[in-house]
Amino acid sequence: MKIGTISKLIGMGAVALAAAAGASKAADLPSVKEPVVGPVAAYNPPWFFRLGAGGVLFDSSATLTLAGAGVPSASAHASDNVTAIVEFGYYINDNISIQLTGGYPPTSTLTGTGNIAALGALGKVTYGPAVLTLDYHLRNFGAFQPYLGAGFVEAIIFSTQSRAVHDLSIPSSGGWAVEGGFDYFVTPNWSIFADAKYLFLSVSATGNVGGAPVTARVRLNPTIVSGGLAYHW
């Protein structure tokens, strides 16, 4: 075999060995196409604070007793409200949180309906529902994180104003709550939220009309729909 031919074969072999070595080193390097964990999934701060606007929509009715006798076909309606909503919450783990909801105390007007519609406004009440819930969050949809929850509500009565019913008195009362909503994260610390709560809530009221004592059991059952911004830290 000629020396020139042997030199060519040696050169080709060296190139092949170099290529094989390069491929082996490349296989040892991490892939540049490895999945990248998004900022929301990678950073789950435990605390959050929400601030927004809320509508309190009552599904109200009442049963009344006047001077110890029931008043047939008589009821009452509570007027809806719009107010500021605040919430504080804490994640017990990645999926479960506990949160407390309150807001600026609005004032609702109780108006007679049915056989007592002629009385008009029965009275006004300034209240603040405090809702404590335990929620389960679905956190496998990226920035969109829906949740469902349930808990307790306390209707805190701050003051009452008499109208057709004099000496109106309504003590604070408790009940149950269910809710659902979602957070949509725009950064790891900030999200937009929307929430709906349904409260199983009734209160008792006493007073007098024309000197005769009146008592009422008022079913309120409000739906609180709210939305706004949340900060997570």
C-alpha cells in the first residue's frame, strides 16, 4: 500500500475518533430544552391579602308576630348593598388555605312586604359579615388557580335605626357559608381575584308598632360577589 494512501486512512480515522468524542461529550451535557418551571409554580408564598369591591345581594323574607299573634302573608325585604371587601389568608399547605373575610360595614333597609307593605321601611341596620372559610385550591393550571371552600359566618350588628318599627333591636347572629372563586396571577406576588359566597344566615328582630310588641325572624341568605387585587407574600 502506498504511503499516501496510508496517510489518508490515518487522517480519516482521526476525524472519526474526534467526531465520536464530541458526540459523547454532548450526550453528557444537560438538554437545553428541559422544561422551565414558571414563576407561579416555583414560588408559593403562604400569606395573602385581598382588597376589592363587593355586592351583597339578599334573598330575604320574614315571619312576623304582632302582640303574640302571627301576621299572615306578612314579610320583609332587605335592600342590597355595595361595599369594600378585605380578606386575609394563609396557606396551610400547597392546596389548602384558611381565610377571613370582612369589609366596610354597609347599611341595609328592611321594608315590609305583603300585608305590611303599607308600613314601608321598618328600620335600618348597619352590619358587617365576618366569614371564616377553609378552601381547597387547584394549583395545576399555572397562573389560573380556582378554589372551593366552606366555613362559618357571623353577622355583626353595629347599629339599628327605627322606622315603622320603634325600638328596633337586632342582635348579632351566626350561620354557614360556602364559596368558590379563583386567583389569576400576573406576577408571583400579585393576582386578580373573583369570589362568590353564599351565606345561610338569619337574624331575629324585636320592637313595637303602635305600642304593640312585634318580633320577627328574618331570613337574609345573602350572596356576596367580590373581585379585586390580591398581594401574596
